[in-house]
Amino acid sequence: MTVRFAQEKDFERVNELRRQVNDLHTEGRPDIFKPGFPDELRACIKGKTVAVAESGCNIIGYCVVFPVRKKETLFQYGREFLEIDEIGVDPDCRRQGAGSAMMHFIESYAKEKGYSRIELNMWAFNEEALAFYEAAGFSTYRRYLEKSI
């Protein structure tokens, strides 16, 4: 298995995987996420930094990242970090090291770019993702809570 940055020719397969993640979110929170995967959503991957995990000639996972710069405020210091915006592995290929390989690749990329941290957010219903992130060394530092009324 190899991990590399995606090329435009990879976007069709990446979008197949992105749709799987979107479907998972739609199923988990249909009150928030819209079903379907329109062309506008497919197109928004272009120009983004995307890593892909490849087994043989097949892309089996993807990870979208972007830099974040938070300005200093009266309450918080300024900070810069790399954010994982999206990540997904084909369900038929999970638990074979693709996610871990992408995380190592992204960590190396973050270090190369001078970032000292990587952040991500996730939806509470996705317990499988939480277990993966914790195994990859992530820890919770902030929570969003809700109350339906």
C-alpha cells in the first residue's frame, strides 16, 4: 500500500469514497445532512489537498486537509494547525492499514509544513471513527452539545 497526493485523474474514485462518507452522515444525522451527492459537491474537491491510499492500482482511501490560521483574540492565543476536513476508507478495505498509513502521511506533511498539531471534528454517532482517531493518537479537547426542543 502506498499513500500519495491525489491527482485530478483520481477524483472520480475519491468522489465515490466521499459519497460513501456522505451517505454515512445522511444515515446518522438525516436532520442535518442532505441525501444525494450533486455535481457541486463532487466539484468542490478540486484544488484541495487530498491524500489517497492506494492498494495495487485501486484507491481505497482518501483524506482532505487544509491549513487553518486562528487569529489571537481577547480570550485565545493565535494558532496555526492542519485540519483534516474529510477522511474515508472503502468499507471493504477497512482494518487493513489504509487509515493509519494516511495518518502517518498527513503527520509527515504537517511537520514538513511547520505545523505542530492536526485537528479534526467528527459526529458523535460515528463511534467507529472515534475509535480509529483515538487509536491514531487523537484526543478530545472540545465538545459540542445539543438539546432538541
